[in-house]
Amino acid sequence: MASGPENSPPAGERAPAESVPPAVVPAPLPPTIWTRYSSEPARIRTGNRARLLRDGAAAFPEMLAAIAGAKKHINLASYIFASDGTGRDFSGALAERARAGVHVNVIYDAIGSSDSAQDVFDVMTDAGVNVIEYHPIRPWRPRWGWWRRDHRKILVVDGVIGFTGGINIADLNAPLERGGGGWRDTHVKIEGPVVADLQASFIAVWRRAGGRRLHKRDYLPSLVHVGATPARVVGNTLLWNRWSIRRAILAAFRAATRNIWIANAYFVPDAAIVGELIRARGRGVDVRIMVPRKSDVRVVAYASRNRYQWLLDEGIRIFEWTGPMLHAKTIVVDGVWSGVGTFNFDRWSLVNNLEVTVNLFDPAVAVELERMFIEDQARCVEVTREAWLRRAGYERMLESLAGLLSPWL
């Protein structure tokens, strides 16, 4: 097979350096402004605090510290729960809390964790952790399944501290200097009333996957206001809300007047999303898309590139990240609306996977996401329209073939 996108000639020039916005914390916005960016304003909860966590280097210590401080219960869902060093760190920490009397519930995806050794889960089970494999791929197992996957990454401790984002429990997200894969990813730590919705997302899937009943009076405590961030947890865990994340994204795109900056690992959007991006660009909105130059799923990279011409012709800027795998799933719109979660712009996330994202209506969070984007842009190659038109013929052919597979990617 021909070489993948990571080995193809540069399609453009190194992205020019841009000045990073000053670290000034903007004032909160009135609801009359930020509710315009929401598909369901009534579901937004105020009084939260959010902290962005860049890569496993920042996320793993925060998550392990929260686990170590647990007093009552821990709920963790991870698409990948590896049996490497990071996986064993988490397995040991969760087992220790279970032995201390904390109720610990873990759900991992059978396909995402298919390479994991069983002993990493046995350590937890032997300590009293309730562990569920989501949709085993062996037909003789109860609740087996192929297509519906649990792609969420959720950690909720004592019902008051929550985490979600793109980071799996695996060395892939650990820093290179510590022997990890150095994947570029973004997580968010949240506190406040919106944590209840993240907890509810876990509980809903836990019960359907065969887990013991988790009583709401124990797992959903009353939560006080701890900050000034309006937020909404959006998930597609049930048939009736399968399109909820997509609706939330489209609503933000339609409201955009200044900028839409997207960083996404697997960018194969449908026609409706592409159409909203093109319409936004027609309004003068600065639309930028950041994707990995070296993807861990080569066919998805080709399918993503099959859409480049469509976007570049409309003046949408595309940046290819040149470092280790870009796995983040973040969006920032107009310095008002931010999205951090597990959702990819592909068919699997839209139809087949269980996903979750947090929408944050806070200029302070948006500014930080914009700072991250600009910093990451310096490690990207910008794909220019002129260079793209000069790409090799075999690349065009592979992109076209992968494009035909888009409905199944």
C-alpha cells in the first residue's frame, strides 16, 4: 500500500507563529449572550468551576489525586483501560480505595481495551472493585455486541469532582520523557452542579450494562455553586438523544460571528456540519481545523483529507499537527462557547458510540482553549490550497476510496 499521509510531501508551509493572547481573565457574560450558543439553554447549569488539563502529564496526577481523596464512591468509564504502567497506576489506586471501604465502579470497553491483560482488572476485582466489560465481543457472553461501543472517558469522585475529555487510561497519553506515547490531548476537571449530569451519564450506562443499582440518593448529592462557569453535559447514551451532541455543536456554529476553532482526532464530518462551517465562513467567521498529520487510523486520515478541497475552496484553514498523535476533541466559538469531550467528527461517534462532552459558556475557558490552539498551531503544517492542488495522483485516489468508506468510519 502506498505511504500514508504522515509520509507524504508537505502540503503547505509551517504554520506562521501567532501571538498568544495575554493571560487576562475575561469577565463572565450575561445569559442573554451565552444562551444564544446553546441548543437547549434550559439544561445549562450555573455555578461551576472548570479547569482545562493539557495531556496526560496534567490530567493523570489530578485524576489520581482525586481518586486518592475519595471518601464514598468512585465511578470511572474509559474506552481504553490499558495494562501498561499508566493502567496499573490507576488499577492500584482504585483497588486501594476499594480496600479502604470506598465503593468503586469501573466500566471499560471490550474493543478499546482488547489488548489489555486480564490481570489489570483482576487486581481491582480482588480488592472489591465492581468491574464491567462493556459489550464483550464474544457472542456467548451476556450483553455482547459489536457496533455499539462505550467511547466515553468519565471519572466522578464522591459525586462532586468530575473529569472528561479525550484522555484514555493508557501510556499513549503519558509524556514522552516518561516512556509514554506523548499524545496531544485535552481533558477538563469540573466541579459544581453540572457534575450531577456527568454522574447521571455514567449511572445510566452502568445499569444497562449489568451493573448493580447505584442509588441516586447516595451518588447524586446536593451540589452547591463553587464558581462562575455555566456548563452543560451533553451525551448520546440513549436512542432518543443520539443526536444531542451534534445538535449542540450545530447550534454553536450557527451563532458564530468571530471564530470557530476545532481540534479533532478523526475529522470526517457529514454534509450538515460542513455546510454550517461553510456558511459561517461566508459570514466572515475565522474557521480553523486542526487534525493529526500522523493518524493512528490511516484510512480515517485519508477520508478526512477527502474533504480538504471542499473546505479550502471556501477559505477554511486546515492545520496538520506534526507531533505525536493529536487525539484532542475540542472546539471554541467566539470566545464564548467551548466544547471538551470524547466526540469525534465521524460516523462512529455520531451513530454507534456512547459519547459525552461538556459545553462551557465561559470566556475564561474559551481564552485558555484559544491559547492552547495557537500554541499547538506553531507545531502544525498549514495545508494551503495551492499546495493541495499539487499533491500526488495516488494520494487523490486513496482519498477518494476512503471517502466512499466514510459512512462506516
